[in-house]
Amino acid sequence: MRRYINKGIKEVLKEYPQLAPILAEYDINCYKCNGNCLFKDIFEEHNLSMKEEMELIRKMSKILGS
């Protein structure tokens, strides 16, 4: 998952569209916007609790690897 940290979120979602519904579970709708955020920015921009952040990382890691 680390190799995606500095990539654009749109680029990551294009490669892994199955991430979109996982992000949507946390009201992160990057697949709908036209933003230029980096993948790492989703955590800062969406004010997730530590618990939510850890859950999201765990779910995304299953798809992206470590």
C-alpha cells in the first residue's frame, strides 16, 4: 500500500475501482469528485477517527497489499 501514498487518488481508483465502495463507507467519495488529492490526503481531508482510519487502512490493504 505504501507505493500508492504519493499517487493521485484518481490514479489509484482507476487502477483499483473496487476501492470506491470501501471509501464510500466512510463518506469519502473521491470517485465522484474531480480533485487532485494524493492518496495520502484522504485521511487528512476527511477527519476520520483513529478507529475509522485503522479500519479503512485494513480494508484497503486487502486490495492493495502492504
